[in-house]
Amino acid sequence: MLASFVERIRDAVYAVLVLLATPIVWVLFRLSVRGKPRGRGLVVAPHRSYWDIPILCVAFGPFRRIVFLARHGLLRNPAFAPFVWGFAVVIHREEFGTRDFRKTLRAAKRARWLGIFPEGTTRPGAQPKPGAIRLAELLDLPLIPVRLVPNGPYPPRPRWRFPKVEVRIGSSFTVAELAADLPPDLPKAERYRILSQRLMERLLSL
């Protein structure tokens, strides 16, 4: 009962914060949204800026919380720590263990959407990691592809010059659909590498 009450409080605070952020994000980025998420799933998007998170939250709306998976290191940043503690699932990305999986599973049961960035970093040129594919399989969730398409430098450069951004939300698909033509005897590491690359290709083709 207490856990359920805490989650309702988090949902309410999240809704207020997104409602407050909505006019700011829409004005700064002249935001437009194409497509609509349908059903539960794992929201996956390329990660280029910390602006990605508020833009996605505004695009998806205030009353359906996206529970993002956040690496433990973000807790060391005082600007991000309160939001990470309040609205994300904190995991050890490089040593994802049973405890991390259980926390993620609990979040998946109560949330409509889990959010994850396949690269796990905003560093340019970073290769996608298999975490999104593995989680979608373990949690039996479809992948909801999203791409933020800026009309100009993004992250904003200079910092006060914000580009127009279109959020493109594609149709959901499963890992099985992504892996339909792969041989069944493919080594696991190679399978995850190929599927992670295919996922990024789908995202960048939106």
C-alpha cells in the first residue's frame, strides 16, 4: 500500500513538472510531434543531449510517466540526482545484476513506458549497447522507436540558440520481428550486436 501511494505521488509530481515544462520546451524548440505511442513498451531513442529527456516527456504527455533507466553515475551530479531518484530506475549499467533486474521488472509492471537510450551516453559516435534488446526480451515488451530530428545544431550551439525539433514516434515492434532472419545457432554476443545495430538503423530511419 505504501509503495502504491508513493508511486501515485510520483505520478502527480511528474505530471506537474511536465505541465510546467511543456510551454518552455514548445517555445524553445518550436516542438512538433509526429506519430503517437500505442500500448505499453520500451521507449527507445538515440541519445544526443540531456535535452532529450524533457523533450520526450513533453512529447508523450504529462499523465503517462516514462520511467527512464539511469546509470548510477548520474547520482553524483547534484543537478540531476533529485530527478534520477524521483523518476528513474537507477541501475549499474556495466554490472547489471539481479537487483537491477528486479527493480526494472517492478517498474515495468507499474509503468506504461520504460525509457532507455541504446547508446547509454550522449557521446558522439558511441556504439549501441545490447541493454535495450536484452530488456525487451526479458520483460517481454515491444520496442517503441522514437527519433528527435532537429533543424539545426543539437545540442544547442550556442547554448541559447535552440533549433526547431520534430519528435517522430514510430510503430512498435518486437525483438522477434527484428531477429526474424537471423540463424538460430548464432552466438549470443554476435546476435545482440547485430540486433543492437538493427535497432539503431530503425531509429535513424524514422
